[in-house]
Amino acid sequence: MAQEPKTQGPKGPNQGQRGGQRGGRGGQRGQRGDRQDRGDRDGDELIDKLVGINRVAKVVKGGRRFGFAALVVVGDGRGRVGFGSGKAREVPEAIRKATESAKRKLIRVPLREGRTLHHDVQGRFGAGKVIVRAAPAGTGIIAGGPMRAVFETLGVQDVVAKSNGSPNPYNMIKATFDALQNLASPRAIAAKRGKKVSDIVGRRDGAQAVKDQAEKETA
């Protein structure tokens, strides 16, 4: 005798819930993928500059193993900047490691009018000593070597910088970052003193006007 084909009964409530849960998990995975894509797009907007590459050697039992050390500065051109170093057997891998390290150590620097610093500041690291001064519009970036890379990726358009210490690029960049971390914005000073930003900025502009008038009279 021929057996009758088995008919599949309607799905129970548990099966429907499982399907819904699976769909929800798929939606969560899609959201995570969107977040990762968004993070990748944000990372692509960063500007990276290679400061220097050194060949390094590791002494082992059979002789020396040569590799490369890279120093990279990364910034978004709008007030965030970071630096990092990486070592590898090949140059591209060392640069990649340095770039990833720099992206993890970004700092926020307050800028005046989005083009220069709020005030003059000094920085020091080891034997490296730097002096960074704010400049009027049209001055440009007057800095050399590693310091120029930092200001270009930071987004500074007018600045005057001088290194009076070690010419080592690692010390110069770390001293520059020490100076940038010592910067204070009028908003932070006003909050610390319990005053308004207009009071702090008004005093600074008035002092600058008096200084300019004195220079004109002496000239």
C-alpha cells in the first residue's frame, strides 16, 4: 500500500520566536557592521605623515637581524593629532604599526580661529626643547622637520616654532606634544576662574592693542 505523504503542520509559537530571534541577531550583526564601516570611514579621514625611518639591528646567536623603525604623525586637520612608532622586518609593516599606534593616541588641541594657537608655550622632553608661538594670519608654518609635520596634520596655518635642544626627531616630537598639551583655551581659563569668556578674551585683545600701539610709537 502506498504511504500517504506527510504534511508539515503549522509552525508552533516557539519556532516563530526562534525565527524572530535569528532575524534580530542578524539585524544586530548588521548594526555592528555599520558601526565598523563608520569607524573605517572616520579613520580614512585622518592625515598621516611619515617623519622618519631608521634601520635597527637585533643581535642574536647567529648574528644580526635587521629591521626598520618608523615614526608617523597622524591628525585630522581640525585640532586632533597623535604620533606613534613601530618596528618590523619590512618598511610597510613598520609604517602600518606606527600609524595604528598614532591613531590610538590622538589628543585634542584648542585652536584660535581654527588657524593658530591661543598663546605662546614651551615644551620639553629629555634633551629636546621647543618654543611654539602664535602668529598672525598670513604667517604660515615656520617650523622645520618633525615639528612641521605635527602642525600640518593638526590643522595649524600660522605658527612660529623653534627647537633649541636635541635634533633627534623622537625628542622633538615628544617635546612638541608636551607644549601642545600645556595649551589652555579661554573657555578653560574662564571656567577655572569662574568668569565669562568675553572677560578673558577682552583683556587679551586689549593687551595686544596696547603692545601694537607701543611698537608703532617706538618705530
